[in-house]
Amino acid sequence: MEWGNYSMYADFLLLGLFSDNDFPWLLFALILFVFVISIASNTIMIILIHIDSRLHTPMYYLLSQLSLMDILYISTIVPKMLVDQILGQRAISFAGCTAQHFLYLTLAGAEFFLLGLMSYDRYVAICNPLHYPVLMSRKVCMLIVLAAWLGGSIDGFLLTPVTMQFPFCASREINHFFCEVPALLKLSCTDTSTYETAMYVCCIMMLLIPFSVISASYTRILITVYRMSEAEGRRKAVATCSSHMVVVSLFYGAAMYTYVLPHSYHTPEKDKAVSAFYTILTPLLNPLIYSLRNKDVTGALQKALGKCLSSGSVSTF
């Protein structure tokens, strides 16, 4: 399809993060470091949860899914950006942009829903500990994970075809480092206000439903913690829940800025900075937040390292 001199299916140009930076290769090295550490830390988290029997609980099963989502999430965006900087290219095909757009929406949506449903796990563990094995059985855990992935997939399947069917004219230069919805819509030749309103309502619902679950769960949790007589139990409950709340605040806060705040609050520089935070830094922070404040995870890591060192010593001997 042709619109003037522009083809609907022509390549896009990603202006990226490096073009406006005075030290592009320093930023490249920093992002590469964050990417490697993020992949390594999330992979270690998944392996530890799989091999250590003490971590075979619903909470850690959900954490392993969060780590898997983070690995896929950062891998959807960062490798392309780094390779383009090395090769000195900025082009991304229409098909590539569509695929990146779909994967990003699916994985981000799935993480939204999973973080919301993880608060239910904390609510049951703290407020109904005696019924925890029943209310958070293996079947329930599987349903929670399935619901999160299904919710994210619906988001991707609904928004991607609509976004990519608009005729993109202008310069086809996306002032961003990946194919994010707001940056793409700025290139459209047609009026997108109706779609933007529908997308705004959709995003509000996607944020509101999990946030309502989180708010209800943590209201009950705070009441229960306040009534606890044992200081140790109160401390452990607060430590576990605060880790989850930090992750939720970081992820939801960045998403609310991108998709909920009016256009007057946005600039390309701010948009790229916020997007870099929740697409590049959040996958790194999630395992660090959960592991550094969790004795079970640090204990499992020390045990695994001890086994590796002892087996290495025996083989060397």
C-alpha cells in the first residue's frame, strides 16, 4: 500500500539511545554490562529455584516465572540495540518492528498480571497460613502463571495489529530505541486519537486490575502484620512484602508515566529515559531485590557455590 511517496511496509529507522549521547561507547559498555548481569542473575535465580528443594514453594515458582519473563523481556530489545551500534546501522524492518512490538507488549503485560497475582500469594501466606497448601496448590500456581501469560498475550494480539495497520508516513524515523507504541503513533499519517483513547482505557484497566488486587492484598496483610505478636514473624512478613512492593512500584510507576500521563508531560528524552529504566534496569533489579533481602535465596546460592567449589577441588586433586 502506498501513501504519497511512502510505503506502509517500508523499513523504520530507530534513532536509539546513543545518537544524542556525548559518550556513546561508554553508554554502550554500561548497557552491555547491565544486559549480561541481568541475564546471568535471572538465569541463576531460575537454576537455584529448580535445584534447591527449600525453594520448591509457590512463591519461588512464581519468582522463577518472573525471572523468565525478565530474560525474554530484555532480550527482545537490548541485543538489537547493541548490534546496531556495533554495525553502525539503525534500520529495522516492518516485520521486525511488528515482532518486537508484539513481544514487548506480551511480556510487559504478562509481568503486570504476574506481579499483581504474586500479591495474592503473599496475602494467603501471611493472612491464611493454615490454608496456604490448599489455596496455593500446584494447580493454583499453574493457573496463576497461565492467567499472567494469557493476559499478556491478549494485550499483544489486540494492540499490535491495530498499531501496525496505520499508514506510517512522516520521516519513518522512530525517536526511540525500540518500537514502542507512543513513538510509532507519532509517525502515522492519519488521526490516531480514537485509538489512543481506546489504548489509554486498555492500559488503565491493565494497571487498575492488578493494582486493585495488590492494594486489597496488602491492606489485609498490613492489618494482619499489625496484629502479630511475634517480632520475628512480623519482620519476615515485612521483608518479604517490601521486596515485592519495591518491584511493583518501579515497574508500575514507569508504565503509568508512559501510558497514562498526558502528552504535555512527555518529551522524547524523558520517554527514552523512562523506557530504558523499565526495559533495561528493571530486569536487573528484580533478582537483586528479591535475592539480597531473602535468606533462603542467599542460602541456596551459598550452598550451590559450596558444592561447585568442593567438586572442583576433588576433580583437581
